[in-house]
Amino acid sequence: MVEIVHQGHRMWENYHKTAACNPKQRLELLNDSAANGRALLKDVAKTVMALLKEARQYQIPVRPIGAGWSPAPINVVEDGWLVETLRLNRTFKLSAADLHPDCDVGAEALLLVQAGATVDEVYESAEEIGRSMRTGGASNGQTFAGACATGTHGSVWRSGGIQDHLRAIQLVTPERILWIAPERAVLSDAFIAQTGSEIIRDDRIFAAAQVHIGALGFVTAMLVETDPIFMVQNIQKAATIRREHIDWLSEGNFRKFSQEFGLNEEPYFQQLILNPFDPFDKKALLRFLYRRPYDASIPAPTPGQMGAGYDALTLLGKAMARFNLFEAEILQLAMEQAYPQDRDVDDPPAIATWGNTTEEHSPIASLFNGSVTIERSLLNDVFDLIIDNFRRGGGGTVVTLRFVHKAQGLLAPARWEDNVVIDFDGPNVATSHNGYKNVVTALDDAGIAFTRHWGKTNNLDARRVIQDYEQDYANWRWAQTQIMPDAADRQIFANDELVKLGLV
């Protein structure tokens, strides 16, 4: 049987210590280690449904908590139940007998993943069976379910968000245990029935559930599709870029940019961390990953050699241990001292599997992070506007450019065919917030369409969410009523943030 551990009602803080709440009760779910995959999924889902029924009876809000990674207050709830899932972290292989006749992938490509499994645990499980994930965020300590729920992206320019890996989602409400999938079936009806789930095969409802932001129910498991295993070679360096390089990136001429600073080939992944005080005279921190065939004989490089753990948040967290004044020269010094040694084209190659490109970092308190996502072709037109208005607001953070394809999910922020995500990461001080607010105001004034990351500081409200997502928002709200027709069920998942966003 699944065990429920009552941990009392002590205060809860998220991983990065940017949001906190005083719950009525903290509950932790523990697996029955003896159960097989489908029996365990059924047992967990029934336990969760019983909890939700009780919560509805007493009108107690419920928030599922994985790693609590999102810096935004999306997980907090006052005087409610926080249900911790990190120990629901098993993954299971499937067999050909589990597949539906209409399935378009082999069983070897699929993993059944519990909601508490972290990104790192899913990466490891995939590699153990000779498979890889095709994209991911900058870190690996968040749960896979939480990363999907907020539309977490990487910088793989031919891929979208981490939720693109999903082929089905087990979702629990106070009244139903649902198996939500696209219309083209993957797993057999018999297999799904053994998980205790009611089947919904509907493309629109599935697209809503891919980025559900915690407002469609309690996710207990996911069906994840993987790729054949591959490796990547890392090139990372500090280098001065020119204005014309922004033009190349805006055009999607990544090979030309790579040829200038890395290898003469198309990169699989590409990231630039810029000093906004002087992006063309101060050195930028560049990182490229190039796809390589899998070779088990290659010894694993160190995380530093692969650039793991050197996303902007980690970089600034390390730098802030030494510096507390972020101006042009100090920020540059902090950037370069916190970055690992260059891994350039003439150095011995650093090649590893995708799971070795990220690593969990320590909690980072007192940091600000926000982002805007725009159509990539507009980068050339708005780059100066963004940098100038950010500085006028006081600045305070580095600016990171990342490139992603259109992501799956109705509420995925990467909405355009090709996107640039512009991140702002730095100290949690007024200048960081003011610089970010100046940027979004300037984009609005210029009539530039953009979205913001659900899991970061975003200054969003319901009016703006409706404006940004239009018919996709309407479809998402329709799907919510199909999943939970009773408003009382939907209210169980409400917190202040989701109400503000117009999602409950």
C-alpha cells in the first residue's frame, strides 16, 4: 500500500527560498516498493483521489509539491495541504504487449515515469536502456512533472519544451483517475485499465495537460518518449561578439555563428550569456553542444568540462558569494570568475551523454529571474530596445539568449515556430525588478508580442494571460471543465497565484 507520512504544519520554502507558506498540513507520499508498475500507479492514484475527496469535503486547497523548484509562488498555499511527491520516483520499461495496435513508436522508446522522479532520475533511467532525452532545462534537480507543467525549455533550437517528450499523463481529481493522451493511442486499453484509469484520448485536452501549471488536477504519472542514445561535444568560452552576430542569430544562421566561435558545423544547442551594460565590448559567455554518435568507450568528462551547472542562475549564485555590487566592471568580473575554464576547439574534446550536460546546483537564495520569449526573427529589431530599457531601469542581472523551436502544449510560452528566450538572472534587488519591468513595458509599447515563463517572476495577471494565449487559453479553460466539470473540484487546486493568472 502507498504510505502517507504526516509531517506536521511547519513552514515550507521552495527550493530557491524565494517563496514560502504556512500549510495546514504537509503530507508525503511513499511508494509500495513491492508493487509492479501498473499496480503501483493504480494504488498511488487511488490514494491521491481519497486525499482530494477529503480535501473537497473540508474545503482545503491542495498543492502537489515535487522539488519545489519554481522561483515563482506557483506552489505555495496558505492553510492548505502540501502533498510531497519526491519519493514517488520510480520509472518502468514497457513491452510490445503493452502497446496499442495504432502505436507509432516501439516499446523501447517509452518510459513510465512517476510524478516525483527528477529530471536527473529520468535521464539516468533512459540511459540505462540505451536512450536519451532530446532536450531539457538548465538544471536537473526539478521533477520531470514540474518541468513539464511550467513549459520548461532548453536551448535545443530544433526542439521545444521538456513537455514535448510526453505521450500520456495520469491525472487525478477528487472524482476521477484519468489517462489523458492524444487521439492516436500509444498504450493498450487493457494496460491503462490496469492502472485504474479512465481513458481520455483527445488532442486538445492532452495539449492542455502538457503544460497544466498545477490547475488541471494532481499528476501521478507520465508516459515519456525518448530518443536513441546520443552524445554531445561541449565548446564553451568567453568571447567578444559584434552587432552583426545578433543579426545571424535572428536569421537562424547558427552554423555561421558557430563557425565564428566554435566548430564549423550546426550546433545542437546554443546559449549566450551577455553583460547588458556593454554587450559588445564586454565578453559574452558562449556555450555550444554538438551532437555526436554514442560511444561507450569515451570516458565521462567532469561536469565543468561539459559546462554542467553553469546556467546563468548558478553562475550568478557563485559570483554573489564574492561580490555584492553589480555594475559593469564588477558584473563582468563576476561572470568570468564564476565561469569554468574555456573549452575551445583546440582543446581535447569533452564528449558525454545528454544527462551529463546538466547538474543539480545548490539552492540560490536572493536571486531574481525572469524571462520573455519572442519570435526569433524579431531579435534583430528588439535587441537594442531590450538592452537600452533594461539599463534605464537600473539593470542588475545578466541577459541570456536561448533558442528553441515551437513547443507543444496550449500554454507553452514558446509559441512561435522559432523562438528566442531572453532570460534575466541576477540579485533579487529593486534594480533587477525595475529593469525587467522596463523591458516588458517597452515591448508592449512597441507592439511586440511576447510571453513569459510560468515558473519565474513574470508580473502576469488574468487579463494578460488571455491576451497572450487567446484561443489557446480558451481551449485550455474548456479542457479544464472537461476534466473537472464541478467547480468545487477545480477550487481544490486554487492558490493566490493561479487565481491571479485566471487559471482557477
